[in-house]
Amino acid sequence: MPFTPHHDPIPAHLQGLFRHFADLRDGTHGPGAVSRADKEQLFAAAVDFLAPYARQALAELNAALLLCSGTITASGVTTAANGDVAAAWTLGWPEQQRANIPPITIQAFFGHGFHHPHLRGATVGVWPLNVFSDADAAAELATLRTIAAADLHNLVFQRDFRIVPAITRPAGETEER
């Protein structure tokens, strides 16, 4: 179903989330993929698109915080026996290995029972708050956007896409009170 968003254009950092909710509403993924095979083809293409950016994010962290001591690896697309499909980019470094903890991970994941794929980390759930100035706060804007979008995504996961008015109401329509 064609759909006009309420805010034209949707901010870049929210476009993927908007598409995600529209997929749930429409029962498709991306440009009309319905079958698991078609969705897995789109997943493989998404992994190719993501690869340079995942490597960039890990390389930036490696240079800035690990003093270039880490090694970035990429798994490529893998399929588990249960049908889960995933690709991961990891950043391991000597201190992490000695501490016997997982490497920093960015994972694209398409669970066998999922409608469409997701991104996740190995341990994402909390983010440190070390803000001591306006400049510190401004530097956290991307993080705050990510947290807010992830929280909305998880709330949709707990219920469904119908909690997002921009997905369920045509443009210009307001909630009846």
C-alpha cells in the first residue's frame, strides 16, 4: 500500500525505522519481498552495503580507544542449523582476549522466525553517561537518537507496529479524541 509519511521528509536517522514499521504493517520486507528466500537475498545485499560502515565504526573505535591494538574480522553471511542467518563484524584486542570476554560486535541478524532482519551488538543495553559540558552533550546527539529509535523499536517488538501513529494513520489525519 502506498503511504505518505506525516513528516516529509522523514529525518535520515529515522528512515530505516519508518521502513521497518511499514514492513510490519504491510507484511513485506524492502521492495515487496514476501518469501524467506527473497528476504534472505535482501539481507545478503544489506550486509554488503553495511560492511564498509561497520568496519569504519570499529576502526574508529580501535584507533581512538584501543590505540590500534585491535583486529577487525568479518564473518560474511552464515546460516545456522536452525535457519538463522547472520553476519558479524568484530573487534578483538589483547586485553579483551586476556579478560576472556567477547569482542566488540556489530551483528546483522535474521532469525529463522523473524519477519525481517535486525542489527545488534554483543552486549548493547546500556550506554555510559559522561557529559560535563554543552559540547559533551552535543557530541552525544547521535547516541541519543540511536537509543530513542532502539527503544521505540523494542516497544514495537513488545506489542506491534500499531503503536506508531506515523505507520497507521494517513498523512494529515489526526487522532480522534
